[in-house]
Amino acid sequence: DKMDSKKALKRYFDYDSFRNFNGVPLQEEATNSALKGNSLLAIFPTGGGKSLAFQLPALINKETTNALTVVISPLQSLMKDQVDNLEAKNITSAVTINGLLDPIQRADAIKRVIDGSAGILYISPEFLRSKTLERILNERQIARFVIDEAHCFSTWGQDFRVDYLYIAEFIKKIEKNNKNKQIPISCFTATAKKDVIEDITDYFKERLNLDLVIFQAKGRRENLEYQVHLTEESDDKYRRLRDIILQENCPTIIYSSRTKTVDDVYQRLYLDKFSVAKFHGKMETEHKIEEQNKFKNGEAMIMVATSAFGMGVDKDDVGCVIHYDISDSLENYVQESGRAGRSDKIEAKCYILFNENDLNKHFELLNSSKLNIDEIKSVWRAIKNLTKLRNSVSLSALEIAKAAGWNEEVYGLETKIMTAVSALEEAGYLKRGQNSPRVFANSILSKTLIDAKKMMEDSKLFNKEDFDSATRILSLLISSKRRSMAGNELAESRVDYIASILGLTRTTTIRIINLLRECKVLAD
């Protein structure tokens, strides 16, 4: 009875039946396939209930064998959403370990994984290179690895993430510690592009000798209507946008490919007294969560965002998606517009406000984010020079970029360096190891800078110069402005960024941070 998926569906989620896709029970078939121990790839449309297809087998496995399911997901906000949604249904066995947690929450999540009270663990692909993760997973029987947004494996996909390529190697390590027992995997994506599917299936066949059973829903959505409006200059475009918002009068997402446009459109709508929120990668993490929640809870009716918003956001009453400029790709457009009409009860509208200049801007942006062979060669030369006197070296993306002579303002610097290192590793030129620890802004234990200074004075560990440097480091951590320099969520106050921003040497920065830990201003 415990292994019966229909009974478990009612028991955990209070649903009477699984979701069908054009009459085909794919959600149920994928769930049952996982319960039989198969490895699989499920291609479900945006809003197609893919989360349930891996959460239900995970909950059944926890109940029957107390095994842990590890879910690898690319966005911290997505993980938090899914854990919160499960808790709202009184399911408390899911935890996440990511950079949004403070030290106490993080320690609690780790404890719950080790003591067996957690049945689902959400992590980001970057965390796979952490020694802590390997240690805690070796304490548990692993039921399955779930890879959400699996199109991030594919170099054909717009969302290619180099850390996804490390997944197989990490799974091998865990299997070795589990006496070489093969662990099944489930991949989920909404992207049905043939090349992407081949990349995913080939990767797991070649690296883990796993054959994936494929469950593919037809991508057609019957409740979406598409319209393209040709616009002139920016004022004309904004007027059209306002007209559509007033005409539709429903929860609306407005997408733009540039953060500056998001800020500008948000500001104009706000001044025009619209109920509006915004979301893009250069905002502080806390601010993003706040804005996302405003939209989800109905406090704001309009969300202006880059494509960073929406992946995994569970809101079924969006009646309108407007593209203020064109998407990066057709598949991204299908995903973004598919965030409208998540409920079958809604007839939703999808608009594109098109201007000829948008294409030029789009190609400029695309070219600036591409990595070329000369850049890969410059990274290789830099790493060779840095390892002349020793076999291994611990470096950040910023340090490699500086050694390669790159301008720190290069668009997507961190991603480009990581992609170059990944390409060199794939070609056998180098081996990337585990990540060094980071210093997180939320690891500060004192309530204010004044409290921190008093603790530093009382400790008698700091001379005047060190005290001044420590104060500058803490001010930076508290203000959390360092993310804008890296332009993404990965650059969480790492030592290299702190050193670079403050003009300190890396050695000095590490020494001061260790002193701050010793006097309990920073958590370990």
C-alpha cells in the first residue's frame, strides 16, 4: 500500500488523480517508473507538474526505506519555493542547503540530513564541489539523484551551466562510498529540443552507463493566445505596454533581456501608480525574494523581470505575459510565455512588443556573452604560468581573469572563466578539484558594526592596522554590495572579491577573516 502511487498522491498531496497531457498519464507513468528504480528523463511543459513527479517517489522512499533523494536545482529561490510549498501541505521532510541560509539554519539542515529526518535535500550544482556535502551524503542511503532544469547540461541550451558537467563525477564518488551500488537518476526539463535531449541522454550513458527512459509531453498549450505589436520609439512602446496592462487587468509578467530596461520600465509603471514589482540578477538576494513574494502573494499585480525570474515560480493565475523585447531564443520564449495560463481555467494572452532596434541590441548582448578560442587559450596560459612552481593551485575566477589580462568589467566574467576552465577540463588539460570555503555575508554573528567593533576590542587580537582592515571587511559584508561586481549570485563575498574591492592582499584578507572568526564576530 505504501508503494501505491495513487494512494500516496492522496495521502501526501490530497489529489485524487494525476495530471494527464492530452489524455496521456505521463505524470503517473514517470512517478511509477521512478518507484521501479528506473533512470528517466521527463520533458513536461512549464507548469506541467514535474515537481510532483519527483517529490512523490522521494516521499515514498523516505517512508519505506528512510533513503534520501538529492535534488540538484539551479536557482536558490526555486529550492526555497518548493520546500515552502511542501511545508504548506504539512510535509516537513524537505530541506535545502544554499547561500540564503544563515549559519544556524545551515547547521540545522545538515543535522537533519545526517540524523535521517530529511527525505529530500535541495542543493545547487555549485555545492557538489563542497567537502561538507560529500561527508553528509556518506552518512545516508541515497535513493536517487534528481536533476531539475536538466537542459542546463546542454551546450545547445541558453542556460548551459558548467557545474552540471561535474554531476556524474560526484555521483561516482558517492556510489564508491556506497559500495559501488548504482544510484538511479531522474532528469526534468521543459525544453524538448532534439539536440538538448541527445546531450542529456548521451552524458549519462557515457559517464554513468545509465539508459534514461524518456517521458515526453506534447508542448502545445491550448489556452494561450499570441500577439505581436510592432512599435516605434521607446515612448510608443511604453504607451502600448500601458494600454495592454489596463486592457487585460490581471496578474502580468513583463520580460526584458536587459536589467537597465527592467529598472526603467519598473520606475515608469511605479510612477504611473501601477502595483508593480521587479526582479533581475543584479539585485540583492533579499530584495529579490521580497519582490518575488510580493508578486506571488498578489501584493503586486505586475512583475517586470529578466529571464532570471519564473523558473520554478509556482503562480497559476498569471493571465498575461508581455515581452518588452525579444527573448534570447525561441525555446526561452516558449518557456517564458508558458508562465501565463498555468491554470487550465484561464485563457491567457502573450504579447511581443517588437522594434527593429531590438534585434541589434539582442545580437550585441549575445556576442558579448560568447566565449571564443582566444579567450580559452589566454585562460590556459594564465593557469600554466600560475602552476609553474607547483602542481596544484587554489584560485578564484577573478584571479584567473586578472592573470589572463582580462578586463574586470567583461560581461559575465565569472561564467566565462568557469566555462573556459570546464572546456579545458573536458579536453584533459587540467583537473578542477573541490571549492575552497566562501565567506558569506550572513555569517556575521554580531547584530551591528558597533557590536562587532566592541567584540574585536575586547578580544585584544587586533593591532590598529588589522582593526581598520577588519572594520572595512565587515562594512563590506554588511552592505552586501559585492554581488553587483560579479553580476550573479555565485559571488557570495568570497575572499578574492573582498580583497579586490578593498585593495587588500588575499593573504591579509584570509588572516583578518580568521581573526574575526576567532573572536566570534564571524561564524566558522
